Amino acid sequence: MRPESTARRVLAQGGALVPAVILLDGRSGSGKTVLAESLCALSQGTILHLDDLYPGWDGLSAGSRAVATALQTGTYSRFDWDSMQSAEQMSLCRHGPLIVEGCGAVTARNLHAARAWAAGSPVHSIWLECPTDVRQARALSRDGDMFRPHWEAWASQEEAHLAVERPLALAAEVIHCR
């Protein structure tokens, strides 16, 4: 996947109708954040990182559920990874596309909330599929010693989440990464 060309293609799909919300999902290290940053730069959108919603290393499900609440209220409490506690209240920006990225972004509940947020404008959901060895190398290169002790536990949470929420079946598009 080449992030900038992929972002251009995603944004051009609707012609003049750029998606109001883009949900990017995939397992750790699959390239969600890099693609979100390319989409944001090209669209003048804003990014809601699920990393800001997960309440710690055991919080994948809670972070995923928090997406719909954030879209419904327009606000969320950012999680501070340094203090390992909830931090300041944040507001979602209504100008330009909202790009929601992180494992847990694409669920039926989040898609419903995204459609309500978009108020009739397009919503696009993407699953990024990437081999485990590539994902692990990327994630550990990016987050190093901080993530290393949590890789297996996080992968287990991903497995449980995938079995319950089935994001691959819900995504409008699947992008294969290398």
C-alpha cells in the first residue's frame, strides 16, 4: 500500500462527494495511522485516533465502544498514556472529513453513529489487511519497548474483537498491505 496514492483513490471514489466520515480499521501495525495522516493531509480533515480512546492496554473493546459515543456527543475524554488515566475533554471538529482510525473503528454500532454524524453525506469504511510478521515488525519498530510486553495480550484482544464485531465483513473496502 502506498498511503498517499491510496488516500487519493479513497477520496476520489465519490467524485465531488468526499466522505464525511472515514473509518479505518485493522490490526496493530497494519498502516492505519499512516493512511489516516495521508487522508487528513489531502482532505483537510481531522483524525480521531482510537489510541486516545483505549483506556490502557486492556481497553480495545472499551475504546471501540467509545467511538459511537464520541460521534453521538461530539466529545470524548482523551486517555493519557503517560499517566494511564483519563485526561482532558476533547471536541470533534465538524469541518472537513472526520477520519476515525484504530483497531475497533469498524463495528455496526460505529457505522450507525458515523452515518448519523455524516447527516446524509457519504461514510466509507476500510479494513487494512497485513501479514502478522510485517505488522509486528512495524508496531515494534514504531513503539518499541513500550509495546513489546503487550503485543500478545493486544493480539488476543484483537482476535476476540474480530470474532464478535466482524469488521472485515462490515468494511466497504479491504486494502491488502505488505
